[in-house]
Amino acid sequence: MADALLTLSGVVAGYGPVTVLDRLDLQVRTGDRLAVIGRNGVGKTTMLRAVMGLASMRAGTIRFDGRDLARLQPHERAHLGIGYVPQTRDVFPSLTVEENLVAGLKGRPRSAVEEAYALFPRLAERRRNGGMQLSGGEQQMLSVARALLGQPRLLLLDEPLEGLAPLIRGELLVAFRRIQGMTVVIVEQQVQEALGYADRAVVLERGTVAHEDDATALANDHATLERLVGVAVH
Ligand SMILES: Nc1ncnc2c1ncn2[C@@H]1O[C@H](COP(=O)(O)OP(=O)(O)O)[C@@H](O)[C@H]1O
Ligand SMILES: [Mg+2]
């Protein structure tokens, strides 16, 4: 078994007096593609935010590559190699596509933006367009591409397929599959698409892991999906 790249142990976190993550344990091994699913409000986004240092933790530890992240600011965690694509799609509306990409280079040569265009040809066509003029799908591509240009060792994706048409979701999934060797945690409500992409899956319920399985096995485990996610399975 490969080493754990990310380990959450007994994580308790929330907002003000509200506890959202309740003794959450989770391991992500190097090279894993982990899908995190679960009903609305169970704490999926909060879990990713805790990893980035954006949610206040009351107990537990989060380790990345063996290192305790507790004292590190969000930008320091990013610097260690954690790429985060928030649910809100992180695009600067007043900058062009290319300027948005340059903002993700972290000191790499400007020519590296071509990697983003190779992965998302739609962005190449839009390189001089403003962030504001992009469709939802293009914004999501830009948000993912910018995170990738920083060459993260771990990529956290929060509902990257949300609100997008099936065709665009398909394009994003094709691109995700082309990202080789990356360790990815993908939070999704598009359960079957996420399970088709991932190799392992966990289901969160009330801020903790209620179920864990091979992604293909869970995709076929309709009873568990209905019980814990409430999806109508087809
Ligand atoms: N900024 C916030 N302030 C207070 N409560 C929040 C905040 N963000 C999320 N919550 C609450 O925390 C719970 C978990 O939210 P979240 O992690 O966003 O769930 P999920 O991503 O699984 O839908 C929900 O009950 C939500 O209302
Ligand atoms: Mg969420």
C-alpha cells in the first residue's frame, strides 16, 4: 500500500457553536482518486476547507506528507502542494483567461500556461476574454487549470460538475482523467460520474465517514447509495 499523503484524524470542526465535522478520520494515499459524496450539508465543503486551513478546528489533526498542518496558514498549505478548487469557482472576473492562468503560475515561466490550453482547448479559444464573459463550464475549467499550473501534489475539487450541462461535465471528466499521477479528492453530487472517475469513495454523514468502498463497488451498491445519499439510482 502506498503511503498516506493526507491523513485526517479525529477532526472536529465547525462554525461558531455549530459542529460540522465530528471526529472525522480519512486517509488519502499517493495516487488515489477519492470521491467524497453525501447529502447536502453533511460537511463535504467544510472538510476541504479544514484541509486548507479555512475552517476552525476544535480537535484532531490533519497531516500532509507526514507534516502536521495545524500551524500553517492557507497560503502555506497551498505552497506545500495542496491545490484547492472551491465550490464557488475561483476566477478573477476582471482579468482575462490568460491573466487568470498567469496568476496561478507561482513563479513558473509564462509559457507553462500552454499546459492549461492543452488540457482545456476551450480556454485557448477564450484566452483574451474576460473572466466575466465565460460560461459556467469555462469558469470551472479555468479554475481547475489555474490550480493545476501550481503543480500541486494533491488536488481538492469541490463539486466541479455542479450546475453544468452533461456535455461540459463530460469534457471536464475527460480532462481529469488525463491528469496522470495526481492525487485527487473530488467532492460531488453527480454521484455516478464521480464514482466513474474515482477509484475509492467515502460517504459522509453528519460530519463523519459513514461508508467507505472501492468506487466501482459503491456505484453498484444501490441500497447504500439510496440510504446515505438519497440518489435515485439508474
Ligand atoms: N460559513 C458558515 N457559517 C455557518 N454555518 C455554515 C457555514 N458554512 C456551512 N455551514 C453549515 O455547515 C454544515 C455543513 O456545510 P458544508 O460543509 O458546506 O456541507 P456540504 O458541502 O456537504 O453540503 C451545513 O449545515 C451548513 O449550513
Ligand atoms: Mg459543499
